[in-house]
Amino acid sequence: MGVGSPVTCQECGNQVLCEKFSPAHTQIQWTVDAAARCPRIAARVAAGELGARVRSCPPLRASIEAAVREGTLEVPADA
């Protein structure tokens, strides 16, 4: 993964680095311990799930989609 563009979750303020390869393909790199910052992931970890296995967070997904709409996260034109 390259550097990626920063995207901040509108719910918890966690920042991730994202790259869009197509409208459906998003790569995310967490910049801090997700379980320590994201209350949704923390709840799943507290219930026994491994943090690295939590594959999604709806508010973060919405924040990424908003970044695409706003143009701060670009989807390649040839995607």
C-alpha cells in the first residue's frame, strides 16, 4: 500500500489512511490501535473478537464514502 489519504471517522475521530482502487475496493491502514480509539471495535474486542479480525465499522465506512463524495479521497478514473 502506498501512503494513502487520511480520512477521519465522523463518529469517533479515529484517523485511517485510505486508498481507493475502484468504487468497491478500498484499502485501509489504521494509524492507531483501533480498539483503543473506536468504541465499536473496542466493544467487539471486549466480547472476545480479535481486533485485527474486525473487518468493518459502519461509521468509518460512511466517513470514507463522504470523503469520496467531497473529493478528498479519489477513485481512479480508470477503475
